[in-house]
Amino acid sequence: MTVRANIDLKLLTIVDELYRTRSVSQTAENVGLNQSAISMSLARLRKHFNDPLFVRTNSGMEPTPHATEIIKLLREAHKLLQLAIEHHVIFDSATSTRTFRICATDIGQAVVLPLLMNRLREVAPFINIDLRNLSQDTSRQMESGDVDLAFGFIQGLNTGFYQQRLFKERFVCVARADHPRIGDSLSLDQLQSELHLVVTTISTGHGIIEKTLAEKRIQRKVGLRVPNFLDLSALVSTTDLLAIVPERFGHALTTRRSIKVLTLPIAVPSYSVTQHWHERFDRDPGIQWLRSLIADLFPKKRALNSNDFRRCPSTVTPISD
């Protein structure tokens, strides 16, 4: 902050003290200076404001009308400075009407959002979520503050971002419950002979599957490629197509369609689903609260439960970037 004409803020303190005491000697004692220094300071201020500021009378140093006006402004400024110095942002989740902007993968929307929205109903009924699809612009949006938080399997974030693991995820295979050739288990031969539905959306674990299959020299017959997971349940439940998906998402599908979850006959590396935010907003109390709330949705060693996958409340509206 620059003060015009390089006026020392201490000089303004002298004006306020002189206004209060009406005495040069008392002012000098109160601010820890000698009377000569007070007189010199007053001379500088008179020159700056082009006004006597204080005149000597029988009752002491009386302020001019201009000095009185200056004092009013200085005291208002002092109050504002004190408020700024003592200001602490307070976030009350029970009463807040804040809208949090979140980016998520299709899987994140299907797995995390239902849990989050049901929890918000209990502890923060007035908070809203503006949900957006994860995209190549997500990192820039988090850096600018246009997005508060992102979660899912996200790679390639630059320096300046924080992340927190929500849970470890593994892959399973899903098929329609009454599949004519597959029962309660899946063999390697079946994995290779049946047609597959493959999701090719960005920021998923799709690359892990492709790399594993290539390393093990396993050929998968692809019958259909789709850009996202949105219609996967309908396609799997009404065709003989198989799909390799994250386990939590697979269990979510079984509550909505006649779909069964099968253990893969090959070992596939697991991966971490994380939440991400930019360091610029690391201390934002609202975002801190939201991160903690989401992390608490996935305690360690927590068993999957069909109630975890209730349909997301209709108040959430996905918005594509």
C-alpha cells in the first residue's frame, strides 16, 4: 500500500493523539517522542494538507475544521484496517447457501455423487452442487477458481495441485444377469471369446486395462466402443456384451439393472480414485470442509453396500463444459 507523498502512517497517529489530548507535550509522552519531534511532524502534516490543522488557544491545541474531518476519515480507516487484520473467514455448513463447483468423471458421478448428495441433505441442506464433466480444461478451471474440486481417476495435473486418495479401486467384469453362456464365474476363454463393450472416455482407468491385456497377450473382441459410461447399464443388461469396469461402479449397476459382477480371470493392477484442488484455495474453509466431507464418505476397509448407490437427487444438474 502506498501513501501519497510518502506520508509516514506514524504521522497520522500523531494527528489522532493530538486531537485527543489537545496538548503537544502529552502527545509526545504518549507516542514516545520529544516535543521537538512532534512539532516537526506537525509542520510536515501542515504542509501536506495545506492547513494549520491545530491552532494554539487558551484551552490547548484546537483542531481546525479540516483537521476534524481528517480525524473522522482516519478513524474510519483504522476500523477497516482492524477488521482486515482480524478477519477470519467462517464457514457454517448448516446455514451456508454456497454453491460448490465440482468436476467429475462419469464413474465419479455415478459412485461419489449419490453418497455426497445424501450426506449433504443431512448436514448441509442449503448447499448446492454445480456438477461439470471432467475435461481437458479442468486443471485451468481449478487454478482460476472456476472449479472448486475435481475427483476421479485424473492424470497429468501440473505443479500447484493437491490430491487426496479417496479409495483404491479394482476392475471387474459385468454381464447381464441371464447371460446365456456365462454363469457365476468368468474364465479366461470366455473373456477372450465373448464380445466386449469398451468405454474410451478420457481420465479413466481404461489405459490400465489395455496395457495389462497387451502385456499378457490377451486378445479381447470389441463389439462396441462408446465415449462414456452413461448408457453402459442399458447396453449390458439388454445384450450379451461384457464390460470391464471399476468394481464400485459395477456394484452400482446391479442395483438398477439385471446385471451381475464377475471377478476377472486375470490380475489387473488397482488404481486410486482421488480428489484434487489447487493450492490457491487450499485454505478456503468451505472447500476444506467439502474435502473432509467427501473423504469421510470412504473410510478404510468399508464394505460395499447397495444403499451406497441410491440415485442422485434431482437437484443436481450436470453441466457439460
